[in-house]
Amino acid sequence: MGNANINGVATCLKVREVGFTGPILLRTSETQEYLKTQHKNLSEILEEEVINQVISKTEVNHGKEVIRNILMN
């Protein structure tokens, strides 16, 4: 991703490292099962809310609903 050539999960981790405390949604074309093969600690990352939610790019309405709920709270 970008000049650093890191993926979305690594980008989310970096964002947390610099102190961002707001919600982070990971929008991806990969399945959670595939992401877990690439990031063995993905369950822990999600449990600790480093990434608040993983949203599939194919689930457009679900993504809109999640974003709407975050903005309403």
C-alpha cells in the first residue's frame, strides 16, 4: 500500500501506533479466513479492537450500514 508497500492490516496497526483512537474499518476484497492465514494474530487484533471491523468490498450495503452506525454514535 503506497510507497511503504504494506498491506491494509499493517497500515491499521501503524495508525494505532501513532496514537489514533477512533474506529478503524478494514475494507478488503480478501476473506477473513484468508487474512487469518496472512496475519496469524488477526483474531487478537479484532478482539482488542485495533481494527474495529472487517468489511468485504462485495458487501456494499453492509459497509454503508456499519459506517452509518458509527457516525450515529
